[in-house]
Amino acid sequence: MSVTESKPVPNFIRNIIQDDLKTNKNDGRVHTRFPPEPNGFLHIGHAKSICLNFGLAAEFGGTCNLRFDDTNPTKEEAAYVNSIKEDVRWLGFDWGEREFYASDYFEQLYEYAIQLIKAGKAYVDDLSAEEIRQYRGTLTEPGKESPHHNRSIEENLDLLDRMRTGEFSDGSKVLRAKIDMGSPNLNLRDPVIYRILHASHHRTGDKWCIYPMYDWAHGQSDSIEGITHSICTLEFEDHRPLYDWFLDQLGIFHPQQIEFARLNLSYTVMSKRIFNQLVKDGHVSGWDDPRMPTLAGLRRRGYTPKSIRNFCDLIGVAKRDSMVDVAMLEHSVREDLNKLAPRVMAVLRPLKLVIKNYPEGQVEKLVAINNPEDESAGTRTVPFSRVLYIEQDDFKEDPPKKFFRLAPGREVRLRYAYIIKCEEAVKDANGDVVELRCTYDPETKSGAVQSGRKVKGTIHWVSAAHAIDAEVRLYDRLFDKPKPAAEADFHECLNPNSLEQLTACKLEPSLADAQAGARYQFERLGYFCVDSKDSGQGKLVFNRTVPLRDAWAKIEKMQAQGK
Ligand code: ATP
Ligand code: MG
């Protein structure tokens, strides 16, 4: 299993569609939709649904609608609508003119409700929410009919009209479908289909004070739009008989609902409710915090749309819930960035290094390769001089075995430059090493005829006089337990070290013009991208997308070797 270019990946939904096409069901039409509720930003789980719905439509010459399921005015906002559109577009999908809203169908849904009442299949109930819950029964006990169950059609029509005109207060009445209080499926025990809510809606304003429940809106919206394959996650499997019942009672076009397993990622939560709380409580800087598994967060972190699409192909579509290792997502972005990210040198925790025998004032322009994976990326020059910065942890006063970097008396190669030898470590009053005094061997210049001398370690560096300053943010997982959603309180497993801000980093000068969103590999350190929000006006901030080490690649390799 490897991340490859997008090509159709077999799955059971694709098989169903192919069978439908063979029998010319729906006259050979394939029409899907992605139906987000605009109550938060999209996350990586939504990406799975987007890739699936838009992908199937594209593959079978069909169309895919973007439909906002905006039936709950208290939680929804126009700002979320905009973020969702931006994210779907960024992922690489186009809904053309097909941008729809469940709220566009409010009038039609109301007409359907009247139709149901007239057929004796719906009634206005005065029970409170709590009473309705009590009357509903349990999985082992049947429900009880409401005392208002047998209201006359005329009375129900009159009451619904008065609900609409605002005569009643929130929660004082609901409209319920009249199905079967004894049904083993709780969804069929006279579900509420309309509720009173005196709240402004982001699109219909104050036109309505009754709102359709999601279950009443969803299937009918699909039907109105002529959706042929209504693809949703497994938790709606038990709702399917209800949606079927509605469509059959109304006698309208009947889309086929198909359920698949939602994406669960280890060390990640996938719930807008929890994201909302994380944002509100200040655990993250916003919905687009680079630690968030939202598409906006992943984008800011440096993920490419392609890496997310590849990930969605890689995990496939199944009928059974499972947990995907977050390392697979990291693997996908690494694989993509490996091909396209220019290599540069950056020192995150600088330690000054002086080459005693290198002439003062001399600067050499050394040739460096931009991307060994892509010859067309060419080369650049990096300035080399007497005073450099290296990483603090590339020096150890008392090195353990197999430490092939710098130590007193030891040699390393400086990437693209020379072999140097550490002669002396200068310490401050606290005994901390603050400077290394070294010598270089002019005969060992990289690329020149080799001196024949070999050293085991190569380290990166930046010329002090030419370096540019930057802040670099290192991210770790937001949660430190593999299944944060399974914990009693997700706060307990928030990783206190999920963000490390390094404010004194030194970068090679070619990065002076780095543009917001640009992605690089900092040699030996990982993939980084220019933060699009906090960079600018002379400030340069980088986010680490992923470190270089690839745990998932290792697992794959071991699996391939049968270990
Ligand atoms: P959340 O639980 O995060 O609030 P939701 O399911 O309420 O998500 P919606 O806006 O209703 O969010 O979802 C829009 C579409 O995305 C739905 O069709 C839903 O099935 C799909 N979807 C949501 N979460 C996932 C997931 N983790 N994996 C796959 N598809 C998902
Ligand atoms: Mg939902």
C-alpha cells in the first residue's frame, strides 16, 4: 500500500454505483452531494466525505452538489459557510453553480408537512421535550402514545399554522410524524419534525419561527435536488427507515442512502463541538490553529491539498468503523513535500561557531542543491564565512557512543562546505557552552576533487553575518492519548507541549523573500511552511508541518518484510 497519484480506488459504494449504471437506474445519472452543517470549520473527516462524493461524481460523469444543511439557526453562521466553501475549493473540488441550502427549501418542507398532516400521518404535540423523551420508551420497552396523538386533521392544520405565525413560545409545541410508538427502531417512534424556535437564521432572517428538524430536512432536500446516491456516515443507518418512510409517504423521488464508516484518527478528536470548545477556552489560537485537524489548520500547517486527497484514497472506504493511525496522514504529506519542497538550511537553536583559520572578511558562495528529488529545481548559492551558527544539539562536550557530530577534538563535515575540527568549547559563567572555536581544512571543500578524507557526520549551518532571523513553531499532537474522545474528559489528555515557539532561529539568506504559505524542507529538521497569518511586516514565522522521521514508512517496510 503506497500513496500514489489519484486513480479510482475500488470500494463498495463504487460497486453499487456501477451496478446501478448497468441496470440504468436513475436513467444512468450519478448525482451526489456534500452536505455540511455550517456550524464550524471542516475537518479531515469531512475531507474523506468530500473526496468520496466529488470523486464518484467525477469518475462517473455525474455531478456533486454543495448543500448546506442549515436547519439550526442557533449554531450556524455565514462565516462558517464561507470557510467551508474556501476549504472545499482548496481541496481541489468545484461545485459549479450547484450551491444549495436546506433553508431554500423551508417553504417546500412546510408544504410537505401539511401533506403529511392531511394524510393523517403527523400531529401537533404539546408535550415538553422531557415528556417526549419519557414517552419514547427504551430499546427494551415500547413507547407510549402522546395524549395529543389523535388530534383531528383540522386541528393539526390550524395549530401548525399558528405555530408558524408565532403564536406559541419556544418548546411549547412540536409537530411529530405519526408512525409507530412500538417500533423497535426508536427513530420511528413518532419523531419530532418541526420545533418552535424564535431565532434569526443566517439566510432567512426572521421569516420563520419554526424550523424543520435535521431528519425532516435531510432526505427531502436530497430528493428535491434529485440526488441519486445519498452517501452518509454509519450513524445514520438507523435513520434510513425513517427517511424511506418520509419519502414513501410523500411519494417523491427516492434517493438511495448508502452509509460508510467515518474517519477516526488516533490522537485526534473529530467533532466540531469539541473544536468549538477548544477555541472558546483558548487551548488553541482559533479554528485554523496549525494543531487543529481542520482543513484550515492543516493548510496553515503546510499540508498540501494533494497530500490530503492521497490520504483519503489510501485509507479507503469501508462499512466498519476503525481507527486510522495519524502517522499515515503525516506520511502522506511527507511524501508529497519530498517531491516539491526546496531544501534550505536553517538553524533553530543557534550555537556560534568560529573558524579560527578562515580569513576574516572572506565570503565564499557555495553551491547547494535545491531538491535532490527534482533535478529541474536546480541549485542556489549559500554564503560561507568565518562565523557560523550550528544547532546546539550538534555539539556534545561528552559525546555518547555513535554520536558522529561535533565534540572536543572531533571532526564533521559542514554541508556543502568543509571538514572542520572542534578545538575548543567556550563557556559562560554558568558553565554553558556559548561558542565553539574550530579549524577547517581548505583541502576538503565539497564538490572539489576529494582529499580522500572521510568523516562520519555532516551537519547544517548558517553564516552568521548573512543569516536572517525568524520564529519557528514546532508542533506536537494536540492530545497525548491515542483515543482522546474515549476519555471521560478530553481536557485531561491535552498535550501541554503541543506547541514550542523558537524565537531566535537563523535561516540562510535565500529565505528572505519567502512568501506566505511557501513550503520548504529545512535540511535534517523537517518540512516547514511560512505562516500565512503571523508573518509579514518584517517578521518571518515558520510552522513545522512534519519532522523528517517517518514512523509510518517504517511500519510499511516492516509489514512488507513480514515482520
Ligand atoms: P461533527 O461530528 O464533526 O460535528 P458532522 O457529521 O456533524 O461532524 P456535518 O457538517 O453534518 O458534520 O457533516 C457533513 C458531511 O461530512 C456529512 O455527510 C458527514 O457524514 C461527513 N462527515 C463528518 N464527519 C466525518 C468523518 N469523520 N468521516 C467521514 N465523513 C464525515
Ligand atoms: Mg451533523
